[in-house]
Amino acid sequence: MRTSHNLGGIPGLSWLWDGSPIRAALTVLIADFGIMSALMLLEGLPPWHRTQYVTVLWNDTLFYPLYAAMVVVVLHTAAPLEGFFVSRRWNVGVLVAGFTISLAQEVIGVAIGQYSMGQEWSPAKLWHTFIAGIVFYWLFTPLVPVFTVRRPKWTMVVVVACIIGALIAIVVELCSPVPRNAHLEGTYIPWEWHERTR
């Protein structure tokens, strides 16, 4: 039985857990950080020249991919799992929650003047809003099963270290001073599609 079936996951998304740990890590790295960085380059401003670039580096390039790799190792040793966390309803609920949280962050960002609407429509920002819901699903769905299986022990140490590291990085990001008009500081480039199609 494939690991994704054991989790009751959503086809196409939970297949992340069916392959090797390296494939899982690379998939998360490319889908999250890689594609967004490529879009930023295509927009004309490399990610390393953007003001909030450093705050996302730890999670997007280290903790999330490493966590995904360790989840694969843990779940490949698991016997068939039982519980609410392997139901299709739970998986869909986690995915919906991820997209809801991601959209809510953008709505709040515009409401408080952190980002402009033009910035929200930039290709990199659109991708970030979309992939955040997927990454939330990848991170949260296997959390309960991993702590249910709890073996091999060394992987659990790495999983806990990734969770703690990710939480610290998020707190640091939230506590970092962000300009009220972040779009003027080059975080994301305002993108007016109707003007670019003329």
C-alpha cells in the first residue's frame, strides 16, 4: 500500500509521501522557494535584492524540505494507520484551512497597508498565496500520524528540531520591522495586468 493511501490523502498532493525522502524534500523546495524565486527573477528583481528575502530563507530552504524528508522516512515504516487524521474529510479540511489562512494573510496585508493591490497581483505574490495553502497541507496533514508512529527515533529528533526551527523563524519574521508601504521597499513589485497587456 502506498503511504498516501495509508494517510487517506488527496491524490496529487499526498503523493509527495510515496517517493524517496530526497524527492519529497526537492519537491517542497522547488514548489515553494524555487518557483517563487524564478518568478521574482522574471519580474526583473532577484529575490536576494528584496527586503524580506532573508526572513523566509530558513523555512523555505531548510526546515520545510527537511521536515518533508523525515516524514517520508517515518511514514514508510508505519503500519496501517487508523484515526480521524487519515480520513478524506480531514485531508480536505486541512487543505481548505491552508488556503483560507493564506488568503486571510493577504487580505489583512492589504487592509493594514503592508502591501498594495498591485503588489498582490504580481506573479510571485500570486504564486506565494497559492503555494502557501499547499505547503500548509504538506506540513500539517502528516503531523499527527508522525507523532503516532514515532520511529525511527532519530527521525523524530529531526522532525521536532524542524518544527522548533520553523516556529522560531516565523516568530522572528513576525517580529521583524516591516515597512508600512512594503511595496515601495521592493518586497514585491506592483503588477498592473491591464497596463501590461496593452
